[in-house]
Amino acid sequence: MDCQELGGAVERGLRERGVELEVGRLEVGDFVLSERVAVERKSVRDFVRSVVDGRLEDQARRLRERYERPLLILEGEEDPEELGKLHPHAVQGALLHLVMDLGIPVLRSRDGSQTATLLWLLARRERKEGVGPPRLRTKRGGLPLPLQQRFVVEGLPGVSSVLAERLLRRFGTVEGVMRASEGELREVRGIGEVKARRIRELLTRPYEPPGSP
């Protein structure tokens, strides 16, 4: 969850449902539910403003580029066509552009509580389909040190947020993870022979700049 969502109705609704939240400054979107699903949440009024000032196009394209299944949740009971800032055709055109041109479904939500329910159901659905939890890819600035440590470890081949946590708990520090032998890595649940070998290869193979002979 992006840190700007802290303290709102969505956070409260998710915590009431027992969701374990990880907070950071997300590069794109407001909520990342899995490795392939990210959600941009907009109030109706912010949606209209973002169409007017061009933010919507930029945000939508970046979301589409980074995630296989992006979504937009349009929150609020107002009708965007009746706010008076845009011609109704412009509102419908923006929605059609999201769905038809960029492939981003738009879900409507009454309020923050209903948005929390949608996010919870979407995350559960991803887990049932066997999709892994989201990789922690956030903006570096302003992150607490534990999240920065997780960020570094998640850069290793095949290491998800869950595995990064297990590795750090097992070896204590980022340096400890990087120094661990292939055999020691395999002792961590979720890391098999192939993944351990790929990690050690990344850490130990001499660097060859792209295009070098």
C-alpha cells in the first residue's frame, strides 16, 4: 500500500479483515496485490481532475507497463458526468480509453469500506490462483531501513517478498544473505537447488559489461 493511503477508510477496512499491510512509496499505483495485479484508486472528483490535467493518461500507461493485470477503482457515488468540469463525452471517452486501448478494467466502489472489500477479494483470488505475493518495488526515498533491506534482497533471482523476509531472518543481515553458501541458502524454505545456484551465480560471476567481447 502506498504511504499516502495511511489513515484512511481503506486501510482501516483492510486491517479489520486481518490483512497484513506493507507500506511504502509505490512507484506506480496505490495498492499492489500480487506480482501481476496493481490497483490505482481514485475518487470520482480526482478522476475528473486527472482527466483535465493529463495525469490519468500518464498514470494509466505506467501502470499498464509495469503490471500484467492493472485495475482502476473509481470510488464515490457521484456521477463524473454531472460534476460540470468535463463534457459527458469526454468522461466516457476517458473510461473507454482505459478499458479498450490500455486494457485497464474500471471497477466502481461506493466508499473506502467497499474499496477495501474489493481489494481483499482480489488479493484472495490471486492467492487461490497460485500467484505469488507482490515483490517489494518501491521508491527508495523515505523508506524505513527494514524495507530498504528487503528491497535489496528481493533483487536476487526468484526472491519474492516472503523469501526475502525468510532470508533476512535466517542470516540476520543483508551481508549475511550475500555471503551464504549454496548449501546454506537451500536450508531456507522455498529455496531449492536451482534457485540457490542462480543466486550464487549472480553474486560470484565476474561482471562483463554488455557488448564486451
